[in-house]
Amino acid sequence: MSDLLRKGRLASRRDDVIKFTSSIKDDVRIAPAVLEINKAHTIMLVEQDIICREDGVKLLKALLNVVLKARYDERIEDIHMYIEEEVIKIIGTEKGGNLHVAKSRNDQVATAIRMKLRQELIEVEKTIVCLQKALIDLAKDNTETILLGHTHIQPAQPVTFGHQLISYIDSFQRDFNRIKDAYLRINMSPMGACALATTSFPISREKVAELLGFEDVLENSIDAIGTRDFLIEAMWCHTVLAIDVGRIVEDLLLWSSYHFNMLELPNDFASTSSIMPQKKNPDLLEVIRARMKLVIGYFTTCINTIIGLPSSYNLDFQEVTPLLWASMDQILECVSMLSKLIPNVRIKREATLKKAVESLSTSTELANVMVRKYGVPFRTAHNIVGGIAKHLVDKGFDHSMVTPKLISSISQEICDLNLKMDVNDIKSALDPKGFINAHNVIGGPAPIEVKRAIIMRTKWIDVSKNWIEKTERKLKNANDKLDRAIDLLTSKD
């Protein structure tokens, strides 16, 4: 228990209880933010004539000399008490004792978490952009590369590898936008809410918010200190991003397996077996897959901890903050590693083309041609082509064995229809390259459409980068303003 609190309501406290309830180990992450909060708050106290300029200068100079550490004694309750104790050590209780005027640990910790969180969310946005850029570069080289698409993990229709990569880019763009939207709600200042009822001192909450780079004040004081919805929202963004990362990881794992044999993972991102010398194990992707599940676990633990708590501040909040940082660390590291692997993925072009042919994946286009050119109702055409597929599977043939004679025979058998198709129409419909070129509607796999999509997604990245730069500049400007205010006040001393 801090010596500053021993002379009040509680004279002493068990050391084991202090260590058990202390947050100081996890407070390392928000320590710089707490220090900045104290500086901004002190400037506001002086400007509002709540403390005299002389006392404010002494407080600021002491704060400038507080040394933050990588580790703290676990007998210290939290970073807030550590900083106040250090200030009092430097300038004494008479002056240093006013550092805590008109503020509480409750509004400080909520503010500090938001400050640190907004910085790290910007870093997440950067990693998303980096991953998208890697995917775009790979897509540019594979706008015409045939890839056998799957549904239910079964062969479905041919697409291009570039088209598949664009699908990942689009999901990550939604992740980016989701975080950007959450940032607006996170970037609100709880300072001045104090313990829960604000203060009778004539503070300026707006001034502190301005000096700390917040967009506005989180107005209602009970809400300001008693909510962690901003934290939940950030972890929800992590969770959706983790799901999207898990999807691309699972695709890469499947496609690089012996059974799919559609792409080759880079050797320097894999490992071998300690006993089986032929093995190439995709360890990195498997670890990312597992850690994305951890992120989802952090989120569910967080909401289970917070749900049902009464209004205002509860120390349960202290237990969920480390989950936020653990989630953040996993996201940052895993997305970064994935963006390094992606440029080195090699698609097996001949193998994927062969699979597209052998798997009857262009059957839908054969039915479409029957509808479009021969006037057959789609459901009838569907039944005829389904009968052809069954015949080929039973006989062990592929689409290359489909002839006008076979189509005529199957259509007669199934629908009592003597369908006579031109051999060129059949070949064109069943050719994977022709299939893909014909699917040139918006969002389709045709090379011309994929190239258009790549240009558009490249513009998205430019817009994302501009938002990152603008947001970082706002935070830097606020930090510079705080530094100038400190210099202006202390230079008059």
C-alpha cells in the first residue's frame, strides 16, 4: 500500500494482498501516457487558477524528472501512485501533494488506456496495409493464373489466383475500416470525470482533452470511468481480423498440402521433422492459426469478465486490460509475419490448371451455353450436365472426353431431348481459360476484371495511408502543443 494512503481510512494492508491486486506489472505499457496526463492536468490546473503558477512549475519540473522503468516493485499498487510518490520525493508533500487535485485513478487509467490503444491501433492499421500491399503485388503476377476454386472443400469452379487474393484484400479492407470507425469512439477523453462525479474545482476538461490529442470529452462522468466498451470494441475488431487471417492461413495450409498440391510455401518459413527427413512442415502458418484463436479467447474472456458488473468503476476492469494488450501483441506480430510470407508463395500453375480440367469444374458453363445458344431451360440443362458428370465419374473420364454424341445420348436418356451441340461450343465451354474470360462481370475472376480490381484496391491503400498519416500528425501536433505549454510555463520561472 502506498505510503501516501496509509494515514487515511486504512492504516495498513497485507503485503500479499497488495501484490495480488497490484496492476503495476501491466501498467508498464500505459506509464508514458499516465505521465503525459499528469503534465496536461497540471497545466490546466494552473490556467484555471486552481493552483498557483509557482506550484505548477514545480510539479511540471518534477514530472519531467520522473524515471519510468521496465519493471517495478510489485508492492507498488499502480503506476499512478508510483508517479505521485516520485513527484513528492523530488519536491515534497507541500507542493507535490497537489498533483492529484481534481483527478482520480479512475479517470486517469481510462484515459491512459485510450491513449495507448489509439497508438497501437494505428500500428495495426499499418500492418493491415502492409499485408494488403503484399497481396496486391502477388495478385498482379497472377491475374491469369488458373486456380481451382472450392466450396465445402470440394472442387467447384475455376477462378484466377489473382481473384482469390483480391477476396482477402477486400476482407482486410473492412477490418481496416472497422478499426478506423472504432478509433473515433476510442479517441474521447474521460479526464475530469474523477472518481465518478467530476469535481467541485473549476476544471477545464476540454483543455486536458486538447493537450492529450483527444477529439472530444466523454461527457457523462459515470459513463466515462465506468465503461470499457471501447476496449471491447477494439478487441472485437481484433477478433474479426483474426477470423480473416485464420481463413487465409487455412487456405494456404490446405493448398500447400500434398493432397491439394496447388502452391508451394517458401522453405525459410517452414521446418522439417526431427525424425522424418522428407518433411516440410508449415509451422509458421500453424502457429498463426493457433494464435488467432487465442485472440478470440481473449475477447470472450473480456466480455465474460465485464458482463453483469454494476455501474461505475470496479477493479474487475483491471483484469481485462492485460487481455487487450495480449490480443494486440498477437495481432501485430501474426499479421506482420503473414505479410512477410505472402510475397514468397509460389502457385503451381500447371498443377492447378490440370485440376481445373480434371475436376469437371467448368460444368456450369456447359449448362449456360445450352441455355444461351440452344434454348434449353436452365434446370433441364442442369440435369443433363449432372448426368454427364455422373457418367464421367463412373467411367473415370474428365471433361476432355465430352462429345456431341455423349451429350445427345445423356439428354435423350434424362429428358427425352435430342440435344445436338457443336463441338466447338463444347470445347469453349469446358475450357477453364474460356470459362474465366467469360466471367467478366463486376467482381468476377476474368483477368480484365481482376486488373481493374487491383487498380481500385491500390487506391484504397493510398486512402488508408493518408488516414494513418493524418491521424499520426494530429497526435504529434497535440504532443508538440503539450511540450510548448510546458516550456512556456517553466521558462517563466
